[in-house]
Amino acid sequence: MQLSDQVQDFVLHFGEMGSCWGFNRTVGQLFALIVITEQPLCADDLAQALSVSRGNVSMGLKELQAWRLIKPVHKPGDRKEYYQPAGDVWQLGATVLEVRRKRELDPTLSLLRDLLIESSDKPTDDHAKAKMQEIHDVLEMLAGWVTDLQSMNPDKLRTLMKLGSGIGKVLDVKDRLLNKPKDEH
């Protein structure tokens, strides 16, 4: 399988971005190639296109399946497994948000709750506990927002995203009407 320069640039970029999104370079490249290729791909095609070992591809495919981002499909008369995205771009984005929330936000919130419940007789811990409470509150709000986003259909999400900074302008107008200074947010 020969990749065009444009596709190769896209795949390489996704590989580099993979570490920011929670998986390694090869997994990012595999995911990008599977998503933008019209037909499902088998492990041999992926290994050849990305010039990586078949074993590396197999491990990467398992990780993508664990993330629920790809699914195996079979072609009649062919014993190989082929892989395709496990949904459209919006569904894949929602899945990544959900997995990252479970892997990153939920354990941190759990730890913070445990630490905040513990009592301390050291006055020096008061400042630390106050900051932990602030962090907890922000992360709790973020986790709730992620959950709300996941429950929205793609059309509502698109509308929300298009509103963008317009929401901030609406809040500024509200504050002016209520005579609140800008820095009270």
C-alpha cells in the first residue's frame, strides 16, 4: 500500500500527536490510517504502509480495540481480520473523551476525595487542603461537562462549538446588565 504525500503527512502528524492524546506514535499512526482509508485494512497492509513490524501493528491494534476506536471486520472468503473505525469522527471523539476521563480524571478525583476526607492536625496542611479542594472542584466541573458533552448529539455539539467565544460575549453583556465587574467570574 503506497501512501500519497498528503496522507503520509497526516499519518505522521497523528503519530506525533498520539502521545498528547494518551497513546504512542505507532498507535496514533495506525489510528489515523484506519480512519482516513475508505476500505478496512488488515495488519499486513498497515505494517507495510507504515514500515513497522507486524508485532508492533498487532499490539497497536489491540490497544485501539481496548480504546474502542476500531473494530474488526471480515471479508467473505478471506481469513484475515480487517479493521475499520468504530464510528464516525464525532463518535470517535466522544470515545476518546470518555476513555481519558476514566483514565485520568476519575482516578485523580477519587484520590482528591480521599485526601480531603482525611483529617489533619497540622495547621500547615490547611493551605494545601484548600488548594486540593479548588483542584477537586475544577476537575469535578470538567468531568460533569465532559459527561454533558457526551450526551449531546453531534448536531447540538456542532452548534455549541460554533457559538465559541460568542458565549463569553453573552456573559459579558449579562454582567454589564447586572453591573458586575468583569473579574468576578
